[in-house]
Amino acid sequence: MTEPLKRPSKKNPQKRTVLPTLPPHARSRKALAFTAAAAEGVLKLQQCAACTHITYPPREICPKCWSMDLSWVPVSEGGELVSETTLRTSINTHFRERMPWRIGTVQLDAGPSVLAHVHGDVEAYSRVRVIARTDKSGQGVMMALPEKETPNMADDRQLRALTCDPKFRRVLITDGRTELGQAMARALADAGASIVFVGIAEAWRPYAGSAELAGIPGVEIMPLDITDTISVEELAGEIGGKTDILINTAEYVRPGGAMERDGVVTARDEMEINYFGLMRLIQAFGPGMKFRGADGDNSACAWVNLLSVYALSNWAAFGTTSASQAAAYSLSQCLRGELAGSGVKVMNVLFGPLDESWRQPLPPPKVTPKRLARTVVESLQQGLENVTLGPVAEDVVRRFREDPMVLERELTQIQLG
Amino acid sequence: MSQKHTRRRTSYDGIVVTVPVSVAYERYSPEPAHWWLGRALSKLGESADIGAGDIDGLCASSFTLFPDTAVGLSQHFGLTPRWLDHIPTGGASGVIALRRAARAVQSGDANVVACIAGDTNHVDSFRSMLTSFSRFSQDASYPYGSGGPNGSFALMTRDYMNTYDVTREDFGKLCVAQRKNALNFPTALMKSPLSLEQYLDARRISDPITLYDCVMPCAGAEGYLVMSEDRARELRLPFARVLSTIERHNAFPDDAVQIRGGWALDKDEFWDMAGVAPCDIDLLQTYDDYPVVIAMQFEDLGFCEKGTAGEFIRANTFTTDGSFPHNTSGGQLSVGQAGAAGGYLGIVEAIRQLTGGAADNAVAGAKLAAVAGFGMINFDRGLCSAAAILAGEDA
């Protein structure tokens, strides 16, 4: 049974911070498709189009029929642990610091036998559920979990290395003025975050839900205006060394395309918050988080960007907002590249129309702020990096992956009705 | 893996192996692999009293020779061979080199082939070798704790012990016997006796594997010559004949965990070709990085039934002075694992035993030796298996 995680004690400032080291990150290009699926929490293996054989490790050719037509498909997570060992030495520095480490061979129901990390609650030779996740190096790996939930399962040391569980971590929510920011604060507090810092710009201006927000246990209201470099730097100076998860809830959304606008004032406001705001946060909080990727049970672990799915492909109805979201999405990838090697994951949540005032005329289905908050918490607990939320977003992402050029045509067609 | 179209194989009549040389191993060496391979070659020259002009075939194996291969060695060593091979099969390279070289000599493509294997061991060599060992290991095994071979063999050992009647004491007996043999082998890196208690109480490495199940990576080199019997007589070199050989790669790919090696596919042909039976063998050299693989070789080569290695171990001593002499120099477990030279250790020792070159650890009256090789954990299992039966000159 997993020992419940103990609340981390206050950090001794005289002690040296343990620097992030990484599990092996080198992979073949083929294996990156496994990683891409793992970043979404999906276990995908290669399947031969000609003979349906499922193969692993990643190959260029089907070993059964020599077809070159292998594609990545989601497979059953079921399997059986057929052998296991607990490593007590490793030649890799990252693992050496974390011994003992349990691994095993799993015969997947899908066919292949695979190596996987093994959860402490898995019994010898039992049925397991094999999940695919990204590890601290950002590469996809498999882990065998007990088939059924066990007590304190998420606290398993090896599983927690793959997840970004908010339990006992300190979270910064960058904008608490909105229903979204407040729902996020409540969800993180409920998930066991030890502190939820909530940024509020221009605190003298009243806002709905302020009293309830301040009343959530663990919430600390902090002055933060992400359009103001000094404000962002001042807050980073105060809490940057203990921000384990940063969730950027700030957004600026206005309907309309470029032609409908007079000048660039609105577009500038959009960029100021959606793009430059993110950049200010990265510059102020990024280095500290990057340094603290291996800093104990409450290490820095995740940076969450909430983005409109139209960041992928512009929708003229919210044309300039889409453009600023696209800029933010691109910058988020830059951030992922810059945090590579730190063990801090960048999670992008692409969501469909949010149920809030600036998107009021849009028809359902919409994503409620509460639902978005819950999804962020669950995705952190699962250690995901790419999340798509809501039927609209799922639809757009699916079309985008099928053919981004066709999606571009679909989104720029003459709108009927 | 159908055998039905296999034609009857030509024998190795008239082909011999000779001049076994070992370059004393060192735990760490600042010298490059080229030095170790070069020293093996120069020892071959000294021992046979021949020079570059007499060697027209070169076969080399090494993990640490980068950026060179056997090609670069020809120029480095001042050889102008008309036959060249570079064999990347690790622990199976010694037997596989013999197969290749024997056919080259038999067909007249070469007269004298120098077979050499060697590796250096710098302080960080082993780690960097494992980091980029193979694509499959890079993608699918190294990221899981980076235990290297310890982890892979632990998984095999666990499964084997779970399936068959074999105990830690049985595996320990093999390691203890090899250490006893090594005490008579002057260049073994392990020089102190090992008791079963020490084996059982040793530091855990990767359950159920403990310290004395593991080989110690080191620097070293091995070599031998392949030539015609006539040539060996001209040069007055004591030699051994080649009675049969087998090799196999990626056998039983659908076994979830490796519990047998490719020998099991080829063992009938192996004994038929030699015209001898397992009970005729005077000494066996197995590939021994981890005792579980030794057990598989006992079974899969036919020295005992599958699943009965435990019983077989309990029934023999495996020492040079006892029953079923095995890994008579101490094997890699006690001599050290010098990279690809580990794949040559057994064959070189077998030639020594059959040519009167094994001094204090000689097996009395040894005439027939079997040698097996095993190599390359490409992902989760050893892909290469090989074996040979050698006979002394008068056998």
C-alpha cells in the first residue's frame, strides 16, 4: 500500500537546492509519435495497415509482413505483469538519485510485451493498467498501475514523477477577477494545494465573488497585473521561489475581425494580455521554476496555458483574438522548449467557447469555467501536457489533425444563416 | 524459422584454430581500443612467429573502437588483408568470428585469419556505451531506470526462477565454482575466493540479482588464428579442430520474457554435425554475464532437459578438477568483462585447454570442448546465440 505523502516541511534556505537531472531523453524520430500521444495521456502503438499486427518498440517496417504502412493507434491499456525487478543501482544520474526503482515486463492485451515503470501497489504477476505519460525529460514512457484504484495511489513516488499533482504544491493563478479564475482557485484548493496564490490587478476596483474567493482556505490574494512588467516582477520576487504550478487564467477576448475594428487599440489590448502578458510571466517566473524542477515533493512541476482552440486556426468571428491566441500558443511552445531539461511540464489546454460574457452570443455547447477548472486539476493529476476540452475544441482539433489546410478552408467559408 | 530447406552443411575438415592469446585485463585503462586490439595482434604475431605478411584475413570485434571499424585497423596495423570482417555480435562474436574465418580459409579466400576482439574501459565508457547501445534500447528500455544489463537480466532471472526449479543457491554455486577456477588463472581480475555465503549476502543490484551475479566491465583483448591444418603444421603450432558451429539471431521473438536462447532451435544440428553427444564433452565454456544465461545454455544446448538446470547444477561441481568443468578460466564473472573480448574469452580458453596451454587450470585429458556465445540486449533480450565444438589435435 502506498504511504500517504507527508506535507513537505518548510525549505531550509541554507540547504542547496537539488538541481534537475533527467531520465534518458534521446529517442528515435519514430518514437516521438509515442511521446506525442503520451503527452495527451493516450497509449498508442504502431499497427500495421496490411496485417493489423501491433508492434513495439517503434519500427519502420512491420516485422510480420514487411508492410511499410505502420500507423499509431490507441490500444488497450490492459496487460499482465509477467516479470519485474527493483533496480538498486543505475548508471543514469537521475535514476541513481532516486533508487530503488521498480520496473517490469508487461504483456499487453494488444500483443507486444513492453518494459514499464511499475507502481508500488502492483502485485507480482497481476493484471495491470498501463498508462503512457511524459517523464521529466519530456519523453513518453509507460507505467504499470494496479488495475483497480488503491489507497493513496497518486502518492506513489514513481507515479508522482510523471504527474503534476497539486497536492501539497503551491499554485499561482494569474487572474482571480473572473469566474474562471475563482473556479480555478477553488478546484486547486480542493485538490490539496498547500497555497493558492491568486493574482488580482487594480485591487481597489471591486469585483464579483471577491469575498468568496478570499474565503477559500489556502487562498492568498496577491497584487498582479500582467500588463505591467514591474507588477509581475515584484510578485515573482516575492513568491517566484515557491511557485510550483502556474496557471495563466488571464485572457482578453473581444468578438470581431480586423476590418470591423477601427485602428489597433483592441488588438493591442488582446496582445498586451494574451501574448505580452504571458511573456512577462515567463520572464519573471520561468527561471525560478526551471531551477526548481527537482526541489523535493513540492518541486516546480507545471506551467498551464489556457488557450482558445482557434489558436490553431483563425476564426474570423473572433479574428484578432484568435491571432493573439495563436501568438500565445506559439510562445507556449517556445516556453516548452526553454523549460526542456528542467522537469517542468508545459500544459496547453485548448478549449471551445467558454461560458462567459464576451462569448455570450455563441451557441452551445460551451465550456463552463467550473468544467475548465476541473479539467485543469485532473490533467495536472494525470500529468498531461496537451489537453483538448469541449465538443467544439475536440472537433476543431480533429479536423486540424486530419488536414490543417482543409480546416483553414472550413473556417473561412461564407457563413450561411 | 523453418529448417526444412536447409541443405546439409559442409564440414570444417582441415580447418583449425590456434594461438590463443589474452591481453591481461585492467579495470580501467587510459589506452584506446586500438591499443588493446593491437596488443592482441602483436601477441598473435609473437606467439606464432609470423608477421603482417603472413596474415591475409582480419576479423575484429569491439564496442569502443569508434569512429573506426576493422577497415581502419588494417591501415593502423599495417595489414593488407584480402579478407576482412567486423563482427558486431558482442558476446557471440568469438564463435561467429570462428565460423566466418573457417569458411574463408576453407574456400581459399584467405590463408591465415587473425580474429581479435578488444575494448578499452575508460572511467565513463560503460555509461556512454549503454546510452547509445541500440535504437530499441534507446527508445524502449534505457528510459526505464537505466539499469543496463543488470535490469534486463534481472527480469529474465525473475521469470526463469518463477518458471523453473532453480534457486539463488544454484546460481551461487556456479559463481563460486568459477571463482575457484579463476584462482588458478593468473590474469583474472577477481583474485580472492568467493563463498556461497558471500554470494548470498552480497549487495542487491536489481532483484533478484546481487553483486556476484554481475560481471565487472574492464579493458582487455583476446585473439586467435584460423588456418588450414597444413599451415599450422608448417608453423609447428598446436591446434584444435572445428567439429561444428551454429549461430542464430532473434530466436523466439514472441516469448514475452526471454527464457531460452537460439541454441534450442539449432541444437540437433549442432550435435549431428560434430558426431558427438553432450556426454562426450570434456569442458564447456558458456557466455556468463549473469548465471541465468548459463542455465539456459546448459538446457538449450542439450546438456540437460529444459527446466532442469537447477538439478543439473546440484549434480556437478563445474570446477576444473571436478565434474563437468565449466568456464575453466573463471569466465567473465571472475576474469572481468572486457566488452567484445568477453565474447572471445570462452573460445580462447577452450583452445588453450585443447592445445596444452592451460597451465594450472588445465582439465586433465581434455579432448572435446564446447563453447557458447550470447549477445546483444537490443531491447529486452539477447538476440545473438552461437556455439562451437572444438576437438584437440589427437581427438
